[in-house]
Amino acid sequence: NDNPSPGPGDAITYNVCGENLGSETAYNVIISGIIPVNTTYVPSSMAFGSTNDYSLSTPLTDESDGVEYAPLSQGYTDGFDPVQDVTIVWGDAAPGSTGCVFYQVVVNDDVPAGTTIVDGFTIHTETSDGTPYPLESAGGLASSTVAQIFSVTISPEVQYGSATPGDSLSYFFTVTNTGNGVDSFNLSSSGLFWSWVYYIDNGAGDEGVFTIDDTPLNQPDLLVPTYEIPVLTQGESIVLFGFTQVPTDQQDGDQGLMTATVVSNTDPYGTPASDFADHYTQIHAPNLLLVKSVLPNGDQPPGTVLTYEILISNQGSGIATNVVISDQIPTNTTFVPGSLLEGTTSLTDDSDGDSGTFDGNSVIFTFNQLNATSQISCFFQVTIQ
């Protein structure tokens, strides 16, 4: 064969050549080759020629048409499974003549590295009166050893999330060794805004949730954001997650990007096998705006009652919590008792659970939360001394 170290998906071209070294014609020469375990025959790859050059041979069809691929129709047993044979009828071979048969197989997907591809063949000949000679055969030939293919995937490839400043944030993803052998990998991280720490999700009923049982990935150099992933066998997966604390100075509309890249440690072929996943985080933060107005406005004589309105609006996409507005009573004025309003709702002056309070010097309005795009109007009155 022409490929002693194929990987999954690689083709192997088999070549069986025979020469009649006798002084008489060999009749009804039939050459059969097996399709090895862990391989698949390549359709229309059979050919016959007089030399061992595949490119100079004559292509043959796959149909059982008396020329090839018809082991059962010949009425003999070649010692191999007919379903797994390719059989080519050479015909009559004169003394000194040479014939070569060719066919191709492809190594099946997921065949482990180090697997031996075993092949074999038989040559059937007859005398002029149709008496078969003993079969010439060779089986169990270890002609190829499957090479290791290096491959890795991260899933999902893209994730989207949202957070508010100060939030704890985790993204979970799965790393799978999609090669055909044992491999180890490094995880590196790059992104905007924040630093990340990576863990193994140990599961035990809490998959996808950050718990104290989860194991930090080893980071050999604390100054380099590269982490060691445990060795993975063929097809093995591990669930990892990145954890970060969103800085409190993030603004509404900011977007964080974390790119996790996994690279094979043992792939010797040029650029190592790798894959990456992007994790986007949209920041939703409150953005409060205060507008204060008074009626009547302009110069006013003593004794005039002034009505102040404080309009607070949340122009951000996040919820504002524990909102407190404090406004000191203007000098040369006196607070009008019972004048506190939230919208059209009257409030008491005491600190008794409603949103308004007068502490003798300032009016104070307190709200548990102010939703995105919402607003509240607050009122109080003073009299000019």
C-alpha cells in the first residue's frame, strides 16, 4: 500500500501484482483483496494494469459484470469474507506476463491512533481444462498503522449574556477532544474590560452552577492568562467555566467580550489544532437624571408659597435600587408641613415607611427601585419668609 500511516479519512491505495513465471499459460486468473476492518471501500477505485503504476492502469466498474467485484459468481472460496473482498478477473496470463490490480479504501472516522490496518489477498488460477490450482494467498498483513489526528472543539461557539456593574458572572462551555488519540490542551483568555478565572465544573448535581466544589484550572504563570486542561482521551469532554466580577465603573451600554481559545499541546504539525469561543456580555446599568423646577418662578414677595418639583428619571437600561433624593430647604424659606407628594399621592413628613420625609432641614425621598426608562415626580412646598 502507499500509505503506511494514514489518519481517519485518509485513503490507502492497495496494489497486488502477479507475474506468470511458468512456461504455461495460467487460465482464469482472479485476484482478490480484502477491504480491511476499520476502512471503507472507495467507489470506482478498482483498476487493472500491466505495471504497478496506478495512474497508467485501466479503471474498472464496481458492478458484478464478470470482470470485477464478483467473488461469489466465480464459484470458488478464497478464504476471506466475500462481502469484504474486491475481486478482479485478470483472465488468461501467458508465460512472462504481468498483471497488477489496484483498489482504494478510506480509514473510517474515529479509528483510534495506533490501530493496525490488516490486509491480505488471494490469487486464483486454473489449468486449461478448468482445474483450479491451489490458491496463492497472504492474509493478516499489518500494512498500515493509523496516525494520530489532532482536533479539539469548544461549544457553544458564541454565548450572549447581560449583567449589571458589580455582578458575578460565569460562562460555561464544553471542550471536547475530537481527535483520535490522547491529547492535552491549554486554555488562553483574551477580552475587553475584565479579567477571568477558569474552573472545572465538577457537576455532582449542580452542573452549570458555580460552587465551592469546582476546581480551578492550573495557571503556571500568574502573569500570563494561560491555563492547563487535564489530559483528554479520544472523544472525551470536560465542562469548564470562566468567572469574573463585573467592575462597578461599567456604564450602561458597555459590552464585554471574552474569547476562550483551546490549543493542543502535542500536535506536531505546524499550527497546532485549536478552537475558540466568544462570550459577549451587555451591561445594563441605571443612568439617573434629576430635573428641579419651581412655580411660580421669578422674583416673589415674602409670604409666597413656592412649589418645587423634582423629576427623577432612569434613562439607562438597568434597574436603579435604593434611590435616595435629598434636597435642602432654601434659605429664607419655611417648609410647608404636609406638602410632600409622590406624583399625586400625599406623603407624611415623618419617617414612617412611605417615600417622603422632612428631617427639619431637608426633604428626603427614598425609593426601593426605579425601573429602566421610568420616572417619578416629587413635590414639596416652602413659604418665603
